[in-house]
Amino acid sequence: MRTALITGSGRREGLGFETARQLAAEGFHVILSARKLEQAEPLAAELAEEGFATSALELDLLDRADVAAAARQVEERFGRLDVLINNAAMMVASPTVADKDLDELLLEFQTNVVGTWSVTQQMLPLLVSGGHGRIVNVSSGAGSFWDPDYGLVNYPGFEMDRFGEMPITAYALTKTALNGLTIKMAKELKDANVLVNAVCPGVTATRPGSEGWARPVADSAKGVVWAATLPDDGPTGLFFRDGKQLPW
């Protein structure tokens, strides 16, 4: 049975949990992970009651020792890892560039970029050993220079500034960096048959009250699952939404 690990999958309303459900339906043993084990355990149990193969794992991206311990647990139980979905992230609505709290900025980069790098680094030997590894970095169109709303969110339901937009400059920059990291990873791992791609899930209804204007979580998860289940001759080092390539 193929094995997939999803970071940041400790919320029932979140993208990680729905991605876990869909991957489990594809025949994967899915490892749901969260900063606290008690966040992931009930969700793994819920999927298990539906007949899916799941387990829970404590994984705090900001604690390198914790990440290393999580990798050891995966190795001891499964011996390899077929799919890593780097879903965990944080987004803080930013004031202007001039007013941004730089300690907050550092935390966003540590979570979205350094934490993702740390998890990938520790899980990489397990992905390579399987011979068909897949890494999916959950990104955002906000991190694309092409996106006309680069660094902004202007959808109903968000707290807007006086210009009618909510700046998310720091979050956008972390996703720009993640997109760049995706390219570097893909080039380094191509000969190991590990495919690495970034996926924008779109604006997704993961917050209360967002159901009326954001897309259903199930729809967003499909694009992540698509990238996680690519064939060996599939694309690598690219950026997608719903299986369609996006410009960087």
C-alpha cells in the first residue's frame, strides 16, 4: 500500500483533511499530521471508521527535533514514503510594508518556507527509497508574479483595508519563495524519480462564513491529489491549479 503524509491536516474544515480523505479513497495509507497529536488523532480515527487506512502523527514544523522524530516514526512503521504533501502554512493579514511587524514576518517565513524545507529534508530519504516519490507544495496564486492581485486578497468575507483590499504581502512572498524552492527541489530530485510540483488550491471555503463565495474544499483538494498521483512520466518543477499549469 502506498503511503502519504500530509502536514497541517489537523482541522476537519481544512484542505489537509479533505485531501487525506480523497487520497485514502485512492488506496493510500494516509498519515495525518498536526502540531499536536490530539488534533490529528480524532480525524484519523474518523477516516478509519469509514474504512480508510489512516494514522496520526505529531509534527511541528518549527521544531527540527520534532520533525526528525516524525521521520523516524514513519521509517520504523512504513519503511518508505510515497507522497509528501506540504500543506501546513500560516497567513497573517499584513498592514503596509512600512508597518509590518518583522517578528511576525519571520514566523511566517519560518513556517511556510523553512518549516516546509525541514520536513522535506527529513522525509527525503524515505521518498527516494520508494523509487516513485511525489512532493506537492501547496502554494498560492498570490505568490505568482503573474497574478494581477499579487500580494493581495480582494474577496468578500475578508477584512478589507480602506482601499477595498487586504494586503497579504508577507504570505505572498513566502509562497513566491516556496515556488522557487519547488523548482530547485525538482531539478535536484529528477534523477531519483521524485516529482515535485507546486499547487494553488484556489480560494477555498475553510473558514466559517466563506461557503457562499469560496470554492468547496473537495474541489480544491482534487488538484492536490492530482499532483500527488502523477505517473512517472508526469511533469515536475511546475505550478498548477486544477491540473492546469500556471505561470510563475
